[in-house]
Amino acid sequence: MNGAALIETRFTRAFGLRAPIASAPMAFAAGGRLAAAVSGAGALGFIGGGYGDAEWLTREWQAAGNARVGCGFITWKLSEAPGLLEQALARRPAGLFLSFGDLVPHAELVKAAGVPLFAQVQSLAMAREAVAAGADVIVAQGSEAGGHGATRGTMALVPEVVDAVGDRAMVLAAGGIADGRGLAAALMLGADGVLMGTRFWAAEEALVAPGFHAAAVAADGDGTARTSLPDQARGYQWPGDFTIRTLRNSWVRRWEGDMEGPVGAAARGAYARAIAEGDAEGAPAIVGEAVGLVERVAPAADIVARVVDEARAALAGGAARC
Amino acid sequence: MNGAALIETRFTRAFGLRAPIASAPMAFAAGGRLAAAVSGAGALGFIGGGYGDAEWLTREWQAAGNARVGCGFITWKLSEAPGLLEQALARRPAGLFLSFGDLVPHAELVKAAGVPLFAQVQSLAMAREAVAAGADVIVAQGSEAGGHGATRGTMALVPEVVDAVGDRAMVLAAGGIADGRGLAAALMLGADGVLMGTRFWAAEEALVAPGFHAAAVAADGDGTARTSLPDQARGYQWPGDFTIRTLRNSWVRRWEGDMEGPVGAAARGAYARAIAEGDAEGAPAIVGEAVGLVERVAPAADIVARVVDEARAALAGGAARC
């Protein structure tokens, strides 16, 4: 056993971590300060490169300082931004994380750089493709997750992915996990660790306006919806298989009930203003069903420590049942 | 510790079980022979009273013999069948299981009979309502589940329900659970046990035609869909919040792609014939995403024993990670 690890798995051994936890590379929200705080606490933090804004990325890499963090991108968007992946790899990230789209055109570059390739998948079929393309870590993401995702649930997806590719890649569970019970459950399902988005989105270090944080803390897990509405409002051309889970706030309810068609150009300005102003009714907080497990905004290091403590207690209690 | 229990929880203590496992009261598929086999193996078997066919129920209660089994009904349908609940309670079931609809009008009768009331819920709000109505066991069912259900995923729903009502009711996790890893994970999430449908649907004792069993064994978890199509084909008036998960076979794909509207009367006869004939392309097998974890049809007792062994191994391994 690794003396430093509080909960040891293949993932902690491979990345020298104290806990088998990674923070999701959430576009706009996961800046360098959050990623550095997560890594500083013994987990693995990721900067959310998202849609590939070079200026934002440069700033957030600086904010991460000397911390050993990874970086993630939206795969289909990366293809529209030549040079971006090379720039990220030049910074020697702890991992390069690709989600949503065909990673085959990019895998070779990541592998050639000697950087571990994380591939987030939403189905068994995608997991097989990602491992065939050389992914080192598969993040099996259930539909419970906040932000973009697809339809399969975490509970059955994770063990099925483990059975299919666990001999060739590590597997992290994502979607619906925000506390130590979820981490312990993921380990029981055969995962090597977890990726948490919503829980770290609600960290003090996340780039999230107070109004959105407050709305999320007040919400329960029944209060989210998976739609394409925010992407319509932002003018993003997401592939049809992927929708985005957010709080079902008054804005979402208004457009869900709208029979006149998609969110039009006139509404986009108001949406952008709501985001800029932290108006949680004018634009929805981007969180998953695990938001019901988030009781307060906390420093990332406290979140990591608490999740580890809870998971250790759950694991010890489970063994005592037999 | 209960000397007889192989994995002990509040649920095994309350019902005198060796394992914290119940079989789902699947309409048509969960007959008396399956329920009795599950109970005989130290878990808790349920007869699937479903839509309330009195003749079917009488036969299946006889098939259960002297085994201590429970019985389940579709709540909104029960309201259309006066006397049915009384008849079931007169048989002194080990539990009366209600799903899908307002259980308040029925709870008092169950409580007055001294029969434990199981309430299957698909959201936090429903869990609170069910406990307020007197439910003894809450089954928190995620969208992964086969058959009818709703939208929330198992992974976050279960711990949130445990936090909200776990001090007043026991909680079973359902949806996406088909092996011991799932049972162990559910215990980590704070559940007192699990309800498994798909895994027992694929038991030798289930009332399922060989053609449907074969289709399920061949399928993986990517191959299901949650739609209203089978209910349209059967002429059932299900409340809009509930859809049914089945394999996405050629019949489902044909109607998903149909732009002419709902499944019409002309298609209903063909659908009924496909069910009668065990034609797994003419009607879809009713299974959940955990179907990808089901490798073979097996006797129910073997399923219980294997799930327990797997869960004990997982729980022991988890504790060793700390």
C-alpha cells in the first residue's frame, strides 16, 4: 500500500494521489485556482479548456501556478481550433481530458507527447472506441451529471465499462457523485476512482457567480433538466446526441413550454447578460442531479478531505455488514 | 449480528432475510414460482400483481405455495379495481408493494392490515409523500430500471432519499443493479438493500418466453430505450410522467422513427401476437440498462447466491483500500 494514499487504487498509484478523485474540467467554471486547489489536496484537478478560448486558457494556466493539473477540452470544438491542443500539451498537463466527440483525430498527438489521455464516454460503445484509440483513463459519465452528457445512467454503465475495458484502461465513474458515499459506491462498482463536477463547481475557487452558487445550494436533485436550451441560447452547435443538464429554473421552464420553436437570437443577449450578472433565473446554473447532496459552498481542499473521510467510513461500515 | 444474515442491514433484520435483496414485482413476469424461489434463497420475492388480473393472481399465489412472498400493484391501476387490494391483503403478503401513482388512498388499508407497505418512488418529492403516507420501505428507483419509471438516476437519488427519509423508513435502491457490485454500491450509498428487476426477469422461474430471454442475454446496456410506445401498443393509459424502458429492438426503432403519430389500433394485434409467440423483434423485451450485466438465464437461487458472494467480496476489497 502506498503510504501516502488515504484510499488506494490503480488511479492513485498511477498519478501519485492521496485520493482517487478528479475534478471535472468544467468549461468556464474550472479555472486554474480550482484545479490547483484540488491537486494541492491530493486529488487531481483539471482546468476546463472547454470551447478553446486561448486568452482564458493562458490566464488560468497562470492561476494554477506550479500545481500539477490537467486540462480538458470539448472534443468536437477542439477540431475547429488548430494549434490549441499542441499549446496545451506544451504545458505538460498531468492529463489531457477529451469529452464529447471523436477523439481519434487527437489521440495520437496526446500519446506522442507522453501525456495521459483521459476520455469521457457516455456509453459502452464509446468506451470501446476510446480504448481502441489509446485512452489511458476512461471516465464513464452517467446522465445524472451536470453539463453536457447523454442518456445512460451511472449505476449500470460503470460496471459494464469496467468489464469491457478495465483490463486495458483505468475507469473513473462520473455523474451523480458528490460525497464520500458516491466515491465508495463507485469503488464497489469496480471503478478506480471518481470524477466530480457539481461538487467542485460549488467550491469557493470555482469561477461561478454567487447568484448561481446560491441557487444550486437551495436546489434539490429533482430540480434539474437535461435539454438543449442553453446551447441554443449560446449559439453553440452541439452534436444532437449531447444535451446539457442544468437547474430547471424559470428560464428553462419558459422555453420548455414554448411552442414557437428554438431559442431565438433575440433571447441570446438577455441570456448572456444573465450569466454575466449572476442572475440564476435569467440563465440556469449548470449542475447535475447530485446538486441535492451539496449543502454549502466550501473550499476545494475541504471538499476533498470530507469526501475521503466519508468514503473511508462507508467502506469500513460495509465490511462490517458481512 | 444476525447469525443467519450473510450481509446484514435493517432490511434483513426487519424481514428475517439472509441477504438484503428483493425481487421486483414485475407485471406478468414475476409469478409465484419466481417469488417463492427468491424467498427460498433468503431474499424477498414479490409477485407482480401489476394491472390487477384476478385470475392470474389467484394462479400465481397458488404457484408460490407456502413461501413467504410479497405482492405488488401498479397504483393508478389499483384504483380502478375495487376489492383487489383487500384480496391481496387477505393472503397476508410479506409486503404490499405499490408503484406509480398516488398511494395515499390505499395506504391506510395496508397499514390497518399490519402488512409492511413498500412504496416505489422516482423522485425525492415522491419519497417524502410516501413516507408521510406511512410507507415502511421506500424503493428509490432510478431511470436505468427496466419497465416503468421516470427520469432521475439511481446514483444521486438514493443518497438524497436516504438523507430525507432514512430516519423514518428503510430505503432500497433500484435501477441498474444486477450483480453484487451493484448491491455493494447501494449499501455504500446508504441504502438498506436493493430491488432487482432485470436480473430476476432473466431467472429460469420468470414467466418470460425463451425468445425474449435470448434477446436480453445478447443485448448490452446501450441497447435500451425509455418510451411510451409499448403502452400505446397495449392500449394502457399510463400517466404522462412514467415511461417504460425496453430493449430498443426493430419494433421500437420503427415507431421511434414514425412521423405519423402514436402506435395505432392496427398495430396492437400484431404486438400482442409477438408477445404471445415470444417474438423479440415484434415486441421488445422489458429490461433495464443492467441487461448488459446479465450473461445468462439462471435459477433465482443461483442469482441470489452469486450476488451475495460478489457483494461480500467487493465490500471486503473496499475496506482493504483504506
